[in-house]
Amino acid sequence: MAMKLTKQVDPYTYRIKWSAEDNEFVGLCAEFPSLSWLAKTPEAALRGILDLVSEVVLDMQSNNEIIPQPLAVKRFSGILTVRIPPHVHRDLTIQAAEDKISINRLISSKLTAR
């Protein structure tokens, strides 16, 4: 999917965290895992990663490269296939039967519980 990114609309997923190793805040973008921006304040880290992603997207556009689709606009099916050990599968099946619910409902409730 071709995408045009402007400074006014940035649909990517950003996170700012403290880096004890660098003794600074680091700005990250989930859709561009190889990019980061270090700064003394969280605000500067966010501004830095926003600008960096914008520059990278513009560069990718000019080189006709495929630009990552923002996670915020990506459609998800809701289907997730996960491999688990057989004994865990058995235990979940037993618990679901005892609770009189489907194993899918049991796993879904476990994943969404906080």
C-alpha cells in the first residue's frame, strides 16, 4: 500500500522510554524498529523520532521503496495461531470443559484479563 506521510498527519506508533545505558530518553517507532532517537527530554526524543521517520518515509517514497503500513490503520483478522506445549493444551481444554466454555473463549479471556 503506497502511503504519503505529511508532518500534520503521522499515523505511526511511537513510544518513548528511558535508556539507562545511554542515560537519555529514546524515541522508538514500532513500524520502523531499526530507527531510534536519543534526547535529554521525552519531548525532544518524540520530536526527534517523528522527524526521523518523516525523513525516512520521504526518502523511501523518492526511491519507490515499500513503506511500512501503520499499525493503527492495518486490519487485523482476530485470528491468532499459537503453538503451546501439549500439556498446556490439555490443561486449557480441561479448564474450559470444567467452566463449560469453549477453549477459544477461555484463552481469549486469559489474554484480555488485566
